[in-house]
Amino acid sequence: MLVIGIAGGTGSGKTTVVKKIVDLLPENSVTIIPQDSYYRDNSHLPMEERLKINFDHPDSVEFSLLIDDIKKVKQKKTIYQPIYSYLTCTRSEETIKVVPRRVVIVEGILIFTNKKLRDLFDLKIFVYADADDRLSRVIKRDIVERGRSVSTVLERYEKTVKPMHLEFIEPTMRYADLIIPQGGNNHKAIELMSKFIEQRISNP
């Protein structure tokens, strides 16, 4: 089993990189565990307070649960991944059954900020993209997927996304074994990465 951590700023293209790696690897050989599923449940807070949550700060993630689940997967145990809603900022009572496979990809903006979690990765990849490109993707995603207005997205970007990126996320690039610039548009890097992964799982 090869456990890979893929980090990078909000809107850097991590999800695209993950999808393209999965498409290039043998069918049913990859399990994906998104950090976004492990945001803390905020059902105890009124909706007004939930809307103020800073999802770009490490404290917003329940790392203890994520670490426990990754350890179980490394032991080839099935886990039950939480389901998180950005619309309500709460966890669903339902979960997703996750079965260990030859490649396990953990993806998220903050996964390299926690040393215990970093130490569980066999390979660490940082997806890098320019700030303008990231902002453009964030605007499109938050409007379509999270029901936010342009003004709300821009205000959040200035108040939390940008400063948190500079304080917590970009500095973790130094922990990466590989940096992929241009995100999902860097087809050559993704292809090379996929071939390397396939070789590793074929000849452990």
C-alpha cells in the first residue's frame, strides 16, 4: 500500500490532479480520503455563527479522527468516512464506507500542517498555482457548489483564505517530496507521477 498526501492552496487544482492520477492508474486501485470530510461538526452553533467559521485554519479540522482513520486504512481496515456539508456546516448522520486499496490518496489544503498526519504519508505532493488562478477557481466553485455570492466569496478570500494561505498552507510546501506547478494543467508532471506510483505498487 502507498499512502499519498496531496496538499495545496484553495483552488490550486488538487482535486483535478487527484482525478487525473486516478484515471491514469489501474481501475479500482485507488482510495481517496478528502480532508474536507473531517471538518468539525458545528451543529451546536447557531447558523449565524457557522457562517463565520474559518475553514482555512488548522483548528477547523478534526485531525485526531482523520489520523485514526488513516492508521486503520494502513492496517487494511475498512473505515466509515464522515459526510460534511458546507451549506449547513455540519456532519451528516450518514457515513461513507471506505475500503483500503493499493493506493490511498489523502487530499486537502491543511493536511501538511499536522506532523502526526504528515508522518503517515509515504509520498507528499504539493499542488502549486498562482494566487489569481486560485481566486478565479474559488469564485466559480463557491458560487456553484456552496451557494455563496461573489461579494461574499471575495470578502472571505480577503479576510481568511488569503491570510491563512500565507500563514499556514504555503509554508507547508517545504515538506513536499514533489511540487506540481500549474495544478491540473501540468499534464506531463501528472503523467510522470502516475507512472512512478504504478511502478511503486507493482514493485513494492
